[in-house]
Amino acid sequence: MTTPSAPASGLTNFSTLPLAPPLVQAIEVLGFAQMTPIQEHALPSLLAGKDVIARARAGSGKTVAFGLGLLSRIDVATARVQVLVLCPTRELADQVSTELRRLARFIANLRVVTLCGGVPVRTQVPSLQNTPHVIVGTPGRLLDHLKRETIALGELKTLVLDEADRMLDMGFLDSILAIVDTLPKSRQTLLFSATYPDEIRRLSRTLQHKPVEVTIDNVVSETEIEQLYFAVKPAHKGDALVALLLAYRPESAIVFCHTRNDVREVTAQLAARGFSVLALHGELEQRQRDEVLVRFANNSCAVLVATDVAARGLDIKGLAAVVSWELPNDPDIHLHRIGRTGRAGQKGLALGLCSPGERERLTAIERASGKAVRWGQLPQGDGAEPSRPQPPAMTTLIIEGGRQDKLRAGDLLGALTGDVGLPGEVVGKIVITPSLTYVAVRSDRADAALQGLRASKIKGKSFRIRRLG
């Protein structure tokens, strides 16, 4: 493994890269100009076809980095799977596929297919009739397709392991190695990880050849994220969490817990105190997970309580706050948690509840960041009427019809603003899946939207419609 890459010499603008015209055109349309550090330091090696192992915190721009690298090597005229991207979760795989399609918008006839669990394998086979150039998916489902011989990877050019540390945490090592056994030895292998535990370094030695190591400074600036820690006894954490959420009143917050039981208990405590809260953990079925994420992303729920593994791969735009119910053992996991807030120029907020038994973890966080943490004072009651949680701004309606019914976002918006007569500004995000459609409506107009849609037709058809949650 090479030494960590030094800052590239003046390489900050995408125009300095030897990219093909279709990729240059996509970058211009997407409004990219200056590269992020991970892009600046990794792209020269990626474009040169070298193996790369890279570490950077969430929101670093790594998908654009490896996306430009792998798309530069694809020969569209060759109808073979040339790129495989492995991801730990369906959500991350969907995000990666979307980003690759955006970057490849001007590459004619390039096919990207996403293969993940949550749907029967047989329903994915038709999408493989015309061989894709790029497959993005989760290890378990990819291995299933290989065993069924519905895909062939004998001519693969590039393998990408995205968030490799989480894949190992989730027990995918054997599946990854089984998939790699079917791949050509002469390939480019890219490994992206938020942390560098020993298992990741061993995996790199197994899969990669003289990789270039790229490590981006993971220190989070106080100008990006305000971090505060609160000393609290374990038995008082519930009250402390409620007090902080009521005092700061973030529009959206993720509360991170270590275990599923903690997730359940914290969710129950917050719900009992009147918060709009949902739980995210590994025991949820895929449809339940999808619905939780839709409601949180469209502001139908203000607080999401989750384990680190369950939340891996989530990309929630505009997340206002992150709260650690319990501090993580690994400082890198802490950085990954707080890196979800404070993006796109917005100031983020990260709050940590620290019991006496967690002081060593806090010391490790201080050592990793190179600076002392800031302690905050828990809000105290002033005897006045206690404040109450705000109800969610939006309510989610679910329509039992989707892409397979030829539904489009414009059809729903037209029905709501035309037939139902709602103003356009009360309609929020519309998410369409193969069989279901989720639409967010401002809560004070949700009843009118529900009754109006039930009384009307969408594209000349009647659909079953209900409130979600």
C-alpha cells in the first residue's frame, strides 16, 4: 500500500482532469466546478486505472469521485457487465445508482441496473435481459444472481466496495469474497470506507494490488457543526433528551443508539412525551423501513431513532441535528454520525449525552479531533407551562399504485391542485416506487387531500389511498 496521498498540486477544478466530453458536459450541467478534497486527491489515481483505498467522512463527494473514474473506463459498445458497485444497504445502492445515472446522462446507451433485496429475484431478471454495463447492489442479492447464473462478471473492469466497513459490520465478508472469486484477477478495485479498522486493511491486502491510499482529514469544523456534550446519569438520559429536543427544537433529528432495544425504548419514551418519532433498526421488514424513511425525509416525522448500522447509507437532505444517546466506542463512528448534519452550507448541530462510564470514549473523540470538547448545560425548567413538541409539518398519504401503473409525480400534483383544488405549496415530496406512491401534504390540509383523492380519479383510474402512520 502506498503512503497516503499528499495534496494534489493545484488540482482543484474539474476542468484540469482528462475527462471525456460527455462527462465534462454532465459536470457543467450539474454545476460542479471545484473538487472536494476526496475528489481532488483520488481522481488522478482513479482515472489512471490504479487501485485506491480511500477514507473520508459522510458527504465528502466520494460517489462523484469513483463515479467519474469508473464511467471513464466503460466501453458502451461492449455489451458486458464492466463495473460492479457493492453497497451495504438498498438505500445506499439506490443513491449510488441515481448519482451514476446523473453523471452518465450524456453517455448514449449506457445501462445501470440496481440489484438489491426487498423484492423477489425473479422480478429483477427482465432488467438483465439487455446486459447492463454497470450493476449496483448489495452482496447477498448479487451472490444470489450469480448462483442463478442471471449475471456474468467474467469481463469486469472495475469493482467498487462502498462503505466497506459497514458491509463487514453487517456480516457480508463471506459474500464479498465469494463474489470476488468470480471476477477477473486483472481488474481495478476501489475500496471506500469511513473507518480503517484492521479488517479493512486485511480486505485491502486480499483484494487490491499496490493501492493508492487517500485519507481526508476527518476533523469537523465548529463553523460547520456546533458540537455540545452533556453530563448525565444513565437513568436521567430520557429526561435530558426530551429537554434538549424541546430547547433546540430541530426540524429534523436523528437519535443514535447502540442496540435495537435502546432504539425501541427511546422511541417509546419520546412517543409518550408527544413527539412525532419513528424507529429504524434491523428487524424492520423492507416495506416498513421504506415507509419510515419516506416519512422522515418528507417532514412527516421530526425524530428518527436508529442504530448506526440501520442508518448506514441514509442521505437525509437538510438534517438539522444529530443526537448521541450513547457515545460510540470508535471515534470514526462518531465523526460519521455528526457528518450527516451541517451539509450544503447549512450549520449543523450535534449533541451528545455522556454518562460517567463513557468518559473514556469522550477522551478518544478529543484525541481524534485534536481539541477539547465543549460541555453544555442541560435546560432547566423555569416553573412556567412546559413547552410541547411541535406536530409534524407534513402528513404522508400512500397511493396503492406506482410506476407499474404508469403513475408520475406530475399526475399526483395535477390531481391535488386540479381536481382536489389544493394550492401547490401545500404539496411536498412525491416518491414513486414500482407499486406504491407516497405524497407529503401539509398536515392542516391532509384530510382534504385524502378525501379529495378518494373521490376523484388519477389518470382515469381509481386507487386505494390511505394515511400513512
